[in-house]
Amino acid sequence: MGHTSKYKVDKPYPTVEIECFNPYYASLLLDDYASIDSEYTAISQYVFGHILAGNTEVADTFLGIGIIEMTHLDMLADVILDLGVYPKFVGGNGKVWNSNFVPYGVSTQNRIQLAIKAEYGAIEQYRDHICKIKDKEIDALLERIILDEELHIKIFKQLLEKFN
């Protein structure tokens, strides 16, 4: 597999220094971390897509993007922990993550379409959380993650064009 750098925007991720615990902000970030629309779901979805791709380019794309989603998951976990909450694989409402959250798809083409849909959903959720979180550093991190998600949409759309 090639370098994962082609699956992320060439811009550093901002550092986040948390001043005090904030369970509310942590609950929002837990939704980004491990709810039905989350980095953890995307990782699972993309690993599955990688395994069943049947095509090296598609397999590499799913895995490469999945690795970037793991980077996002790791950064979110650090912030959640700094906000005073243990980053278990649960959403902000306390619902435990489970594999039924994964949109498995019925074909490689369908899995790419579902990946595009998931990326749009992630961006929408991040933007909603940016509106609710009044911390410039956390918001800057979420904005930076959005840049990667937008790149993922572009990459998946290019891949889908090859199938159509």
C-alpha cells in the first residue's frame, strides 16, 4: 500500500490544551468518536471495504482512508480524556458501539457510495458540534478533521467514477 499522506490534507493538526473538565463537550466528541456516525464506525466500515474490495486500488483506498480515520479517533480520544471522560466506545448518550452501526453494503460500488454518504454525515455532525462547542482549540481540531473528510469524499467520488 502507498503512503497514507495522500489520504489527508497537507496541513498539521492543531494541538488542543484543555483548561478544565467539560463532560458536555466530551459527550459531543464521544458522538464523533464512537456513535453510529463516528470515526470508529468509519474505521470498521473501511476495513470491511478493504477486505472485500476485490481490486487493489479500491482496497488500498479503503485502508489508507481508514488509517487516517484512526488518526482522528486517536486525537478525539486524547481530547475526550483531557475533558475528564474515559473514552470508551460509546456515543455521547452512553449507547455502546456495536457492529450493527456499520453500513456493510452489498457490492464494492455500493460500499464506496456508502463511504461517501458517511463522510458527508461526519462533516455535518462535526459542523453541528463546532456550533455547540465554545472552545477555539477543539473547534480548530474539528475544522482540520473536516478538511480530511472533504478530501475523502473527493477520493471516493473519483473511485466511484471508475466503476460507472
